[in-house]
Amino acid sequence: MTVTRHTFCRVCEATCGLEVDVEDNRVVAIRPDKQHVVSKGYSCVKGIHFDQVQNSPDRITQPMKRIGSRWEPIGWEQAIAEIGARIKAIRDRDGGDAIAHLVGSAGGANVLAPLFRNAFYKALGSRALFGTGTCDTTNKFRVCEDMYGSPFQLAYPDVDRTEFLAVLGANPAVSGNTLYHLPHAVQRLKDITRRGGRVVFINPRRIETAQAGEHVFIRPDTDVFLLAAWCNALINSGSVDEVAIARHMKHYAALKEAVAGWTAERQAAVTGIDVDTFNSLVESHRRANGAGLYMATGVNQGRSGTHCFWLLECINAISGNLDRAGGMLMGKGIIDMAGEVKKAGEVTLKTVRPDGMPSVVGLMPSGMLAPDIEEGRVKAMIVEASNPLLACSNPDGRLDRAFGTLELLVCIDLFRNEVGNLAHYILPAPTFLERAEIPYALQSFMGCTPVPFMIYSDAVVEPPPGVRHEWWIYSRIAEATGVTMFGKRWLAALLKLNTRLAYSSRAWLRKLSLTPEKMLDGMLKKAGLPSAKTMAGEHPHGILLPENRGGNYLGTPRVITDDGLVDLAPAAYLEGLQQKLETLHAEELAQRDAFKLIGKREIKRINTASANVPRLVKDVSNYAYINPSDAAELGVVNGDRVGVRSAFGAIEVPVRLSDEMMRRTVAIPQCWGHKDADGLAHAQKHPGVNSNYLAGDGRGNIEPLSGMSHLSGIVVEIARA
Ligand SMILES: Nc1nc2c(c(=O)[nH]1)N[C@H]1C(S)=C(S)[C@@H](COP(=O)(O)OP(=O)(O)OC[C@H]3O[C@@H](n4cnc5c(=O)[nH]c(N)nc54)[C@H](O)[C@@H]3O)O[C@H]1N2
Ligand SMILES: Nc1nc2c(c(=O)[nH]1)N[C@H]1C(S)=C(S)[C@@H](COP(=O)(O)OP(=O)(O)OC[C@H]3O[C@@H](n4cnc5c(=O)[nH]c(N)nc54)[C@H](O)[C@@H]3O)O[C@H]1N2
Ligand code: SF4
Ligand SMILES: [Mo]
């Protein structure tokens, strides 16, 4: 018999509502949920074809141990005992920090896993937590911490009311957006123009989303000059909100001084945005009754991600658009994560590494993985939901080699991916369809959504019997290592009991355990919302929460800087700033004709994780996209193979001509390169090449304020192969 259940997708942050047909605990069909309160019948191809991930013959459904090059299924008790013993031995010998962790983007959708993961590492005494968050967005968290007092206090554009919006380095039509929940993005962006407003995409590629407004080319990794000049022009225009600045902000004079020398002409020389276009952008922004600037991954991955986001937030703040309807809204989650974390005394920005590199939101830079392993600081690692060999900077395969030397490598994943090939153990985790959940922390607890809502979903199907939840895995490994999670023995004893009850063979014992469902129920009730049972039973498509109309942040206790003021010029950003900018500017002028490499997300792929879905991947699409005029100069035509070489590595790919590309820019879709993926049979048939072989790692290739890897705007040479 077929039953239909409602849930929401967790492949990307759009969290579209899904309708899932289940027969005998097997997913047989997935459709968009037309009644979902926000997505209202929208979903992309990745959501509706997730059944091919769910039911993939390659899924790992029991712990696997590598013996030489052979993989052997083993029982959980053996896996936990062996892993615990090895972690204990390494910790006794080298200390807690020798045992590292790496979490990938799918870990962001998992609401409960971080509590247990963090508790385990705290108990171990390890601060060596890495994350691919340092490939996408830690610069934003850093800025929010410094300006607003918490990394979890993020502003987002009030898209449905704004009159002017500039979007830098994001492509929501394909990506579904990040740190800003925006379903139906293209439609809602188009509506800005329809209302008589203006929306402009500033990007080295004329992106899919540009159909919703105007497009302006920018030379990769030069946004900092555009933003400095924009801020300066705004200040000189006299259009700043003096009252808001005086009441709610500090260090305006220092900001003014920092941007003073950056003129329209100086930015034009390196960005490629001519003075007239620049002036018209500043003018539209200034005149709009409610305006905003939004930036994302393409800018975050440059060499000035923190400075860019700081300047962008300053433009939003001093123009009087922060916390204002039509401008930038400060969201509220069902739990005030920023406040709670502050109250608990958690330190979210740390400098604990000997090299002085920061940990933002507790994450060390993934660009230090290879050096840390090679130099013996990291001896063992647990990788959860990540594939660093393809996703992180991997100069000429350095990361492949480094991971191969780890004393202990454990992967918690659905599949044996490329890093899994090097693991000693692979522990099978449930898919999102096998987990009870509420949406990502950024929607649930930070409220980064113009249409606040809440949804709770029970697991749609039961996981295969050999699969275990992450909370259970971390709790059991902790126990086997002999460390006490959550700092208290009685809690650890309860947790131990709970891990036994949760997977007991007797149903009545399982019922006694504290399940994820019960934990989430507690969160919902604490927020004054209906219980999990009521949410699942009566509101399977979610509920809408009160709208955010602005005016709920500035001048309230929610600004949790020590003095309650927004800091417009954090000292760390000003240190050496002019020298850095002058050096970069001179470098840009000197290399105006050099090719720069950017990435390209594709609608059918989610990072490295959908490569094994036959209905999505029919052929290889990781071309080098270049402008036809550049192709003519290089003497290449569509399909010709070119060698692409950086200071760090070299790859060979076929060329694809596209007038979407800015001159002297090459876009290569990232997260390909599955030639060794014998655990992912379909992906291996369509391997493509790994463009992150061209990215550098180590200190020189990491943005020092946020730990972000430099993954976009890398200088390369291209030649016919
Ligand atoms: N050049 C370049 N490189 C980039 C980027 C770029 O723009 N340009 N983008 C970067 C960005 S933004 C990111 S986030 C990274 C992404 O890279 P990663 O964070 O490493 O993540 P994914 O490739 O999405 O997923 C890796 C693994 O997660 C597993 N997985 C999926 N769902 C689950 C689950 O529910 N539980 C568990 N345990 N495992 C699961 C998948 O099977 C897969 O093996 O790549 C980065 N790399
Ligand atoms: N289909 C699909 N959706 C995804 C993902 C996926 O892999 N596939 N990944 C998910 C993840 S993990 C994330 S973090 C989000 C990311 O979501 P977004 O932040 O929207 O990221 P991208 O789609 O990579 O868009 C980045 C844009 O920046 C542009 N760009 C590159 N360099 C520069 C620059 O120097 N300056 C400017 N102004 N622009 C630049 C690129 O051309 C590109 O259009 O997407 C998520 N959604
Ligand atoms: S992957 Fe597609 S269906 Fe899933 S949340 Fe993102 S946009 Fe929606
Ligand atoms: Mo990401």
C-alpha cells in the first residue's frame, strides 16, 4: 500500500516542501508539496530525484572497515570499540587537538548532530574542528560577530518591499541562496522591477538570475574596491542617516576615514565597472525608499571576504536601511540563538592555533587541513558529510596525499566517496528523509527569512537497520574513548542508557528513550509553538509566523555588543587595511590581462553529493567556460581541450564558448573529479576533473580574518592542450 507523507527537502537551504510516496518503508516517488506555506509547489530537480540517493545500491548500510584495499562489513559494537580505542591511544600520546573533525555542508541541515559532535570534542579536549563553512561563508559570521556582537545575527534584504537591491556574487536561480531563505527567488526579484524598483546583479558571469533584473560585469575578486568606493560616495553624497548613526552606531569617523581615498575612478580601474555605471548604482541606492546590498559565496571566496562584507553591511547601516522595512531586516528565530549562545558564555570567535589563524563559529580553516596533517598537528580525523578532496583547495592533489597518511580516518556518510576511499572506517548515517527535523538553524534559530515560518517533519521512512544517527555515533564513540560528554557524569550515564534504549530490539524499550522527535518537541514547546505531534499531524505543510516589518533590532537588547551599539569600524579590520588595499590594487592593475578562475554551480548538482544520481547526471558538464573573443585569441573552438594552470596545479578540460562570460574570466564548475569513485558507480562513469587542484592552501591562501579559503578569482593561464 502506498502512503503519502509531507516533509521538506534539506539538500539546500531553500528547504522546499516535498510530498513523498512510500511503499513498505521504501520511497517510490517525490513531488513538490503544493500546500507548503512558503515554497507552495516549487522544488528543483535535486529534491524530486532524491529517491535515487535514498534507494541507491551504493548506499552504505552497515559499518565498513578497510583492510588494505579491501572493505569488510563489521558490526557496530566492533566499530565503536576499535575507533574508541584508537582515539584514546592517540589522545593519550598526542593530546586532544591531534583528533580533528571536518563537517561538510549537509551537516548544516542536521539540527541535532552539532550538539553531540561539539560535546564529544569538548570532552576530548580537542579544538581542531574544521568545516567547509570556511569554503563558503565564515567571513559573514565574523563580521556579524564584530559589528552586531554575535555571528548568529544576520541581516537580509526585505525583498518584497525593497526599491533597490544589488546582488553580488550570488546566483539564487541555481543555488537557492545561502544565509538568506528565498524561495521563488527569480519571481520575487522580478517583482522589484515590476514595482518600479531596480535590481542589479554584479557578477563576472551573466548569471541565470540576471533575467530578473540588470547585470553588471565585475572583474573577479575586486568587489572590495567597488564597496569601498560605494561607501565613500554614499558618505560624500550626504545621504547617510545621521540620526541612526548617532543613536545606534559607533566609529563612524573611522569608517569615513578608511574609505576616504577610494573614488569612483580608482574602483573603475580594477573592477571594470565604469564611472557612469557606478554613479548610477550609487544614485539609485541613495534615492530608493528602502534599499539593500546582498553578497554571497562568489565574494566570500575572494581574498577580501571579510572586508567586503564589513563594507557592505556599513553601506546598509549608515544609509538607514538596517532593521527597516524595505531595507535589510534582522530576523528572529523561534529560539534566540544569538542571545542564548552569548548567555551560555560560548566563545564563537577563537584564536587557538599557534599560527594565529582564527576559528570563526568554532571552525578552523579547511585550507589548513593539509599543512596540519603533514606537520603532525592532526593525527586522526572524523569527517562528517563532507568530501574535502573535491570540495576544498587541493593544490595538485596535496590533500589526497595528506589524508592518506592519517593514523585514523573515520567517515560518517551515506556513501563511500573519494575521502571515504582513504578511511579506515565508514559509519553509515541516515538521509534527511530518515530524520525528524525542523529547518536549518539559520531559519529556525536565526530567522534569516523574509517569510518567517516553521515546519516539523517526522522521519518519512525508517533508516535501514544497520544505520545509526549521528547523535548516537558521537555518544557511543565518546563512551568507548572514556570521555564524559556534557561535563557531568550523571548526564553521561543517562546518555549511555539512552543509546542502549534507542536501538533496543524491544519496541517498548525504544519508546522509553529520548528520541530526536522528543528533543525537537522540547525545542518547539520552548518556543511556544505547537508540539511536534501537532505540527506533524495538523500542520504538515508548516505554519507562518509573524512577519518581520523591521524596527525590532536597533536600540533593543538584541544588539549584544558590549555597549549596545553597532560597530562600524572594528579595529581588526582597520589594521593594515590601506596597505592591503593598495597592494591588491597595484596587483590588479599589473595583471589586467590575466585570466581569473571562478566556479559555477549547476542546477542538477549539489556540491559533490549528487554526482551519483543517474537521473541528474547524464554527461560531464565541467567545461572551461570562456568568452568567444578570448577563445578566438587562444585559437580554440567549442570542445577543444585546454590546459588550465595556476601557481598551484594544472588540469585539462574541454572549452565551452559563452558570451555570458566576462572577458579574461574562466568559469569551471567545481566539485567534479570522480575518476577514483569506485564507491559511487554512476559518478565514476562521468568523472570530470577537479578544479580545486588549481586552488592554493596554507596561510598565504587563506583570508586571515575569517579563515576563508581563496577559491574564486584565482589567476590562471590557459593554453590549447
Ligand atoms: N572551487 C570551488 N570549490 C568549492 C565551492 C566553490 O564555489 N568553488 N563551494 C564550496 C562550498 S560552498 C561548499 S559548502 C563545499 C561543499 O563540500 P562538502 O561540504 O564537502 O559537501 P558535499 O559535497 O555537499 O557533501 C559531501 C558528502 O556529504 C554526504 N551527505 C549528504 N547528506 C548527508 C547526511 O544527511 N548525512 C551525512 N552524514 N552525510 C551526508 C554526501 O554523501 C557526500 O559524500 O564545497 C566548496 N568547494
Ligand atoms: N544547484 C546547486 N545549488 C546549491 C549548491 C550546489 O552545489 N548546486 N550548493 C549550495 C551551497 S553549499 C552554497 S554555499 C550555496 C551558494 O550559493 P551562492 O552564494 O548563490 O553561490 P553560487 O551559485 O556559487 O554563486 C556565486 C556567484 O558568484 C560569482 N562570482 C565569482 N567570483 C566573484 C567575484 O569575485 N565577485 C562577484 N561579484 N561575483 C563572483 C559567480 O559567477 C557565481 O554566479 O548554494 C547552495 N545551493
Ligand atoms: S535542492 Fe532543490 S528541492 Fe531541495 S531545497 Fe534546494 S531548491 Fe528545494
Ligand atoms: Mo556551501
